[in-house]
Amino acid sequence: MTDLKDHLHHYLQIQRTSLRLKLDGLSEYDARLPRTPTGTNLLGLYKHAGACELGYFGETFGRPSELPLPWDRPGVTPEDNTDLFAVEDESMGEVIEWTEACFVHADATISALPLETEGSVPWWPEGTIVTLGRILVHMIQEEARHAGHADILREQIDDAVGWRGAGDNLPDWGPGRWSEYHARLTAIAESRRQGRIEAWT
């Protein structure tokens, strides 16, 4: 019977895979381009997941890695947000390779330690004690949130949608049916704005 740690690890791996697949088929330009006023971009989301896992499953449990963190570069600090985008001299391939190496390090920590293993997150309030189980849950919700961001960004680029593959968790509708659906939702929103439908109570 699969134990709780295996279940949690599996859900974390699902979020990683979801983020990675949103990069498939994209040019460096499309992967890097910021698509919100705060700079959210697909390659940066994947890089951020790697940086988070490297920290939370490394230093937190006394298992540092030889992999450099984004803010280890000379003259860079965490406030530069370099974990959220590929800098000028990083290629998309290099970022993907580094991120996947971070996941390998995290997997080794998860495999080696019981869920109740205690650690301390250096960037949380001093004295906060965490367990591997808590950090697994924390990282699942962190990456699931970013996977949702990635879903929306990728759809804006080329209409590619789906959880793990093309449309694998959506109704099997053609473009015409989706257009009708979009028009219906738009009409409902417009009617609310015009006050033609009473709000649900």
C-alpha cells in the first residue's frame, strides 16, 4: 500500500511535469517574454520551482547542494528576482537542465528522510521548526499555484491548454463550440454590468 510520503511526492512530481510541459514547443522568445505587468513568464516559473525545491529540500534539512542558486551570482541578491527569469547569459536549455538537477537533489532528500524529520527554513522567522511533511505540502501548493499561472500564460500564446497534455482535462470541443462558450460567458458578464440579471444570493 502506498504510504503518505509517496503520495505527496507523486503530487509534487505532477506539478513539476505540468510546469515543464508548458514550455514544450516554445521558442526562447515565447518562453522568456513577460506576459503580466509584474513580469510573469513561463521559463521563469520553471526556474523558480527549481530554486524553491533546492532551498526547501536542501538547506532546510542540512542537505546543501553544489548547484548554485540564482542569487549566488556576483552582485546579485534575492531582491533581483533572478529566480523568476532567465538572465541574459542563460539559455533556455541551461535553465531547464539546472531546474531538473534541483529536482534530483530534492528527490534524494525526500527519499532519504521520513516525513517527521525536522528542519529549519533559514528565510522563515527564526526558531520555526518544520517537518519534511510540512515542506512537501508547502511545495505542492506553491508549484500548483504556479502551474495555474503557466496554464493561462500558455493559452494566451498559442491556445495550447490541458493539464499534462493537449486538452487532456478539458471537454472535447472544437473551435466553434469553444467560441460559443466564450460568447455565452461574455454575454453573462455584460448583462451583470448592465444590471439585467439579479445577482445570486
